[in-house]
Amino acid sequence: MNPVVAAEPQHNAEQQDPASAPLPESGAGADLETSGQAAPVLRLRGAAVRVGGRTLWSGVDLEVRAGEFVAVLGPNGVGKSTLVKVLLGIVPAAEGEIRVLGRRPGEAGSRVGYLPQRRSFDPDLRIRGVDVVRMGLDGDRWGVPLPWSRNRREQEQRVDEVIELVGASAYAHRPIGQCSGGEQQRLLIAQALVRRPEVLLLDEPLDSLDLPNQSAVAALIGRICHRENVAVVMVAHDVNPILHHLDRVVYIAEGGAVCGPPSEVVNSETLTRLYRTPVEVLSTQDGRLVVVGQPEAPAVHTDRHTGHHHHGHGDRRAG
Amino acid sequence: MGTPVFSWNLLYDFQLMWSYPFMVNAFRAGAIVAVVAGAVGWFMVLRRQTFAGHTLSVVAFPGAALATLAGFSLSLGYFGFCVAAGLVLALMRRGREPGGSEESAATGVVQAFLLACGYLFMALYKGLLEGPQALLFGSFLGITSGQVATLAVAGLAVLLALTVLGRPLLFASVDPQVAAARGVPVRALSVTFLVLLGVATAEAAQITGALLVFALMVLPAATAQVLTARPGLSLLLTVVLGFAVTWAGLVAAFYWPYPLGFFVTSFAFGLFLLAHVARSTARALERRRDASGAALAGGAA
Ligand SMILES: Nc1ncnc2c1ncn2[C@@H]1O[C@H](COP(=O)(O)OP(=O)(O)OP(=O)(O)O)[C@@H](O)[C@H]1O
Ligand SMILES: [Mg+2]
């Protein structure tokens, strides 16, 4: 048993709630495992992607099950966001077979929650946070909602509930352009969660959050993942805040992907090889991992990140 | 008709104005245009496509000028040119986010070229009956019942389209990436919106003239968005404000010898300023209340 899983022993043992279990996979290639676990929620087989005539990565195999928390790591520009877009069906895969909830990408609709990378709203935008969250609930429907319709109250309750869940109640009624980057990010997480998706695709959700908020949001996502059996794929630059919630890590580099439990991928040799800079991974007594970069060369971070992101990891601990 | 004098007895004044058929038509046309331009303008402001809107309104001028020159219906000139220009803009902005900065140069090119065309058409049409002034700054005299009917049909079509598309359009305007991931046809909506914008501009240009279209397309929406951040309320307020300034402008232009476009624009601008004053006052009051509340709490502690 790897130390990361040991830090939170309950989550893999948790059985699926039949009500929220994903529908069984239909059609060819549905292979239920004999261990009693459901079919994978996400599956990539021999997947490759090309943008602008250039192959970003190829031969990627990945399976994610309900209730699994998977981090996607890798240097800038390797195609992490593109992987998420492939899963959403926005970018077509060049090769391989991809299944999301047993269907082709883009066909699972509201069963997939999505948080794009680095979005910020125009300061002049006069739309409240609640409205943005609400759009996640029914923004894609045609026609106008009738003010006297029966599920209107239910929907309002759901919006309030999810805003409460992410702890954004204090500023949800302000125009979203006037919220800080971190506040906007929380509201957007609420927007991604509002339809109770079975798969959450989060592209750097911890970006622009401060350290306490990073671990709070990471814990929130971990809780939703493991309690409500949601498959989470999170692109991250910094593994530390999510490390002890993770079940698996996908590391994209050099045109391919390495996939495995955190202990196998998040170790000194693999990370040093992949980041091409010395990275040390330590294990603490209570079984958590700590990623330590060289103080003079901020390891897991990259040039594009400025300000509070720009300090080494030597003094930080996961969790 | 003599010089009518405003009596401050609104009932009497309206009775007088309604006794002139051209005024009845002006009020009808004004109401239709205010509602349509307000609703479409609200989305335009939200999508930050005011430059595209401006281009389309400028295009109304060569459209009308060509119609006068070639002798076909003025409505056809307005609608034909504005919708076609909307499609051209949609074509040019393919693959770009709404409100992107790169598009403005291309949009500006279209605008300058078509304005020059309008000038040419005016020059070719030597007889300058109405003169370019009415086309540029609007006129409410001589609106026929046929024109009102055309405005009503086109306006209803736009409003119907907005009712059906409104929610996904709002989603796609505010949050295009997530909307696209949710299966909202963001690109198709963006094209459709430019066409709707073309129709709405063509309508407004017939009342306010090509240059003052923004009085109805931007000012009411901007005013409403200052006053509230609730989308539904803000849209409703936009339409009400647009309607109010248009009718007030018509009344003023009937009684005072100054142009309609000036009145409508000034009223709308006045409301915009008032809204800003109201918001600052509300904020200041709130801050003072917070401060005194804090002082009270401090005293109690
Ligand atoms: N539409 C596009 N056309 C051409 N190239 C693209 C397009 N979208 C992305 N790319 C390229 O694909 C590569 C991967 O992009 P992607 O956004 O997936 O990177 P990433 O791994 O998410 O990086 P980051 O850590 O900076 O977010 C980049 O080199 C980018 O320039
Ligand atoms: Mg990215």
C-alpha cells in the first residue's frame, strides 16, 4: 500500500452508491471487472492528439473509475489542457479509442462537469456569481424559464446549496467581475458541481487560490470525489495541495504519458527525469509525500507562474 | 399644423398628438424599435460587441443611400445592408472569442469602406431630396403604416428568436468555454446574434438615423446594467428605459423645434448619468451605514 492511499484509508474501500452509480457501459468493449468494481468512467486506449499538425502525445492508455481522483501533471504546453478538451469532445483525438461514461466524448452532456483553465471575468461584467452558477444548471436550455414553473424553487435551492458547499455565499450576489480571482474560482467550481456530475474535469482549479484556500478546495474536491463517487481528473501544476487526496497520477511528458499511483510517479527518479531538473520526494512519518524542489530552481513550477507561486517547495508540506 | 404648445396636461397633449396620423405612426414605430433595439442592445453590451454594433449602424447609411439612388424600398436597403454586414462580420470573426481585440481592426475596415460607399451613393444621387441628414440623424416625419408593419414583423421575429435563444446566448456570452463544453453551439449563436444585431440596427436606424442608433442600443442597456446585476431585471429595465426615452423624445420633438435624435439621445444620456449618481449615492450610504454599524457594534462590545 502506498503512503498516499494510507493517509486516507477509507476512500477506495467505499462502495458505490447504487443511485449515483454511472450507467453500465453499453456496446462493444464493455468489460466489467471481476472485482465487483464498475466499468471505468473514463477510458483512453492508444489515444493520440494533434493540434496544428503537431502530435502532442500519443499512445496514452488511461482508465478512471467512479470515485477516483486522478491528477494530470506535466510541464507547460505538453497538452494537459488538450487532454481535458479531448475528454470533453472539444478537440478530436487523432487516434485511439476514448470513452466517457461509456459514450463518445461530448455525448455525456451535463454528466460531465468542466472548469476551464484560468478564466477571469471582465471587471465590468454585470452578472452576479449566482447567475453564473445558475448557468451551469440550465444555461444550455432553449427558451425562457417560466417564473411559475415547479422546479424553479428546487433549482434555486440547488444553486444556493452548491454555493454554500464551496463557501462562496458571502460574495455570490456581487457582480462576478468584482470578485477576486480566488472568489471567482470558487464560484466556477460551484458552477462545475451544480448538476451533480459523475465526472469532473478540472483544469488547474487551484490556480489563483492562496495556500489555505488551495488545501480547502482540494479537500472539498477530494470529499466530493470520494463521498459522492465522482471521478475527478484534475490538471495541476503543484501536486502538494492535492497529494494526499490522490488515487492516481498521470504524468504527461515527452509525447507520452506515465500513469500510476502517486508513489510510483511522484518519486524522485520519475519527477527528476520528467521535469529534467532535480526534484526530491520525501515521505513523512504519517505517510504523506512531500515534493521538494531545489531552492534555486523552483521545480514543479514554471516560468509562466509569477508572484506567490514563485517560491521553492523546500519549506512546504502536503496537507 | 401651427405651433403646438406643450400644456403639461399629458392627456390633452397625447390627444392632440394622436390626432395626427404621422404622430401615431411615429409612436408605434418608436415603441417597436425601442423594445427591439433595447433587448438586442442588452446582449450586445454584455458581449462587448458595441464596435460591431457601431459598424452595423454605420452600414445602415450606405444601405439607405443606395436604396434612394437605385429607387428600391428604403426598408430593403436598411435590412439588406445591415444583415449582410452582420454576416460579413461573422465570417471575419470565425474562431475568435466574442469581444476579442483582434477583431476590431477588421471590423473597422468594413465600417470605413461602407461609409465611403454611402458617401459615393449620396454623391451619385444628385437630387438630395431628404439630404443625408435624415439618414444620419433620423427623422420621425413621414413614417408610413407600411413601414410600421415592416418594423413590427421584423421586430417580432427578432424578439421571438431572442426568447428561444436567450438563455444559451447569455451562457455563451458570459462563459463561452463552459457553454461549448456543455454542447451550446457557441459559434452558431455568435453568427445568429450578429444577424439579429443587423436587423435591430436597421430598425433603430430608421428612427434615430444611422449615427444615433446607440442612443437606443447602448444607453438603455448600459443604464440598466449600472442599476442592477440581475440578468432578467436588467433586460426588462433596458426595454422599459428605451421605450420611455423614445416616447419622451417624440413628445419633445413634436413640441419643440429640435431634432428627435437629439432629444432621445439626451434623455437616454441623462438617465445614464442619473443611474451612476444613484449608484454612487447608494454605495456611499451603504458604506456610512456599515461604518456606523461597526461603531455601534464597537460601542456595545
Ligand atoms: N488551437 C490550437 N492550435 C494550435 N496549437 C494549439 C492549439 N491549442 C493548443 N495548442 C498547442 O498545444 C500545446 C498544448 O497546449 P495545452 O493548452 O494543452 O498545454 P498545457 O499542457 O495545458 O499547458 P499549461 O501548463 O501551460 O496550461 C501548446 O504548445 C499549444 O501551443
Ligand atoms: Mg493548460
